[in-house]
Amino acid sequence: MRWLAIICGIAAAVSVVAYLFVDQTRPDLPPLLPHSRKVAPVDGGQSRHWWLNARDLLVLNPPNATRPGFNRIPLDKGEGTRLTAISTLFEASAGVADSVRISPTGKWVLWTARDNSIHVATVDGSKHYRVPQTGPTYNVWNNDESGWYVLKPANDIIDHVERHDLSAPMKTARWAPLAQPIPHDPRHVMMDCIGITDDSKFVVALLQYNARLGFLADFGVIPLVANPATVNHIQLQAPYVARTGDLTTAVGAYKVVWRLDIVLPRPQTLHDLGLQGSPQPSVGLWVVDRQTNQTVPLGYVDVLSHNPGDGPHDIRIAPDGSRVSFIYRNAIYTVPAT
């Protein structure tokens, strides 16, 4: 029995050594960049972009950029056209880049200003409305592009929405309660990714880490009725082992793009044992269809520093769900989503 215990101990030690020193050195995913297409350069990490349609991107560069303001970039050309009128409107209003929302057909652009007012303009700048607000808001377009919903935080929750129509944008066309209040907690609730389904239900993702299940998103599908029993919850487990990351959704909120910060088991274990410094992460991208549960791994990129934000960021998905775009090292890339 003593020899058996010794043999088992040696086997266990060999297993630990194999785990620490023979374990994989790269994520078991395809590299992202070889099958991605570089569309156009952008100016620094402050640039943002959105899909106008399946063929054109809208890029917003900072004021000190070579081509500041809004630029329309066709995927098949890579050279953009500066949209002078809407760029002037955005700059004059002190617009907030992260608040920009594109209407479903790409005809209208909505944003909030530093004074919390909501601005709505056509892409060509020929029409423009300013809707005053007394506090911060989150805005979600109707799927039929007739207007948008305004969500206003109050006492750390959002418990109702106001609808505004483009026919009379200054008026509140409808006030409606949410079946379940949305916590106003940007650390865990993906406030910028609130979507809406075809039947006008709000889709809100709550990110959480569970010691047993790992990193996951709890999607609340919330109708506009005062009845908590009508809320549906859908949990999506992250498609890879990760403790941090984020996600974005397509129009209709059915397709989800995960961006996960990956640290492989070996460097993480060595770090936890005090045998090496902070492990160097990679960033991986996946597309998940909430309706079919189909998961498509897009690939990974090694991050050159210990800051995961140095990897692909500003992740977007085309309105038809066909391609995913991201900014990486001062350029926009797209990659097939299927």
C-alpha cells in the first residue's frame, strides 16, 4: 500500500508539472487578424464607428484628428467622405461620442450633448431637432424608425420609458412603465447595449461572474406593461473561460458579440503561486445567436501589454448580422460573423 501511495503521489506531481509547463500556450481559437479585412485607418483610440447599413460605416474621429468629425466609409472603397453638416452640429452641441445611436435604416443619428439635451439629425444634416432634458438619458430607436424611446435613471433605477416620435420630437408621445425596473449600474448592466425586439420589448444584459458557471450574461426581456410576471430571462454563459469582458448586440438584440479577456490556465496558475508576474492576456471574439444558441468563434489577438483595452475594441455588428467590425491599432477591421 505504501508503494501504491508513492506511485499515486508521483503521478499527481507529474500531472501538475504537465499542467503548468506543457499546457497550451495559445487559446484554442483561430487568429483573428488573418481572416479579417482592414477597412480604413482611424485617428487614435478616441475614434468610434457604427454601421449605417450592411455596406457603409459611420466613423467619428476626435477634433484633433486628420479628418475630424463624422465620415461615411463604404466597405468596398475604404476612403471616407466627411459629413460636414452633421459634424458641425455634433461639435456645436458638445456631443458625447459614446451616446451616438444610429436608426435602423441608417438615415438618422441620435446623440446626447454635455447639457443632457437629445439631438436627432439626418446623416446629411438636412434635418435637426434638439430635445432639452434635465438629466442623463439612454436612448433606443424604435425598430420602425418612427422615433425613439427615452430611458431616464431615477434613484439608481429606470422604471419607465418615454416615446418620442419624429413627427413631433419635442413631445412625449407615450409614457409606459417597464415590467421590471432596470438597475442603473453601468459596472454590471450593459446600459449602452440596451436593445429592443420586433414586438417592442427591451432587452437588457446584466454581466456577472459565478464561481461555478463562470462569466455569464443574464438577458432580461422586459415588456412595457406593469406586470413583473411577463419578464423573460435568458442566461448566456460566456463561450470561453474568462472573468472579464463585455458584449454588444445587433439590431433586434438577437445576435450577441462577446469580447472576452482570456488568460490561459498555466500563466494564471503560475501567477497565483507567486512564480511569475501578471499573466499577459489575449482578447477573443465570438458571435452567439440567442434564438438558436449557435456560437461562432471569430478568433483571438494577443495583447501586447497588461491592459486588455489594448486589444480589439469598439466592437459592432452589422444590421443584417453578416459581419462584425472592431477598431484595433488605429484601424477599422471587419470579419465575417458566420
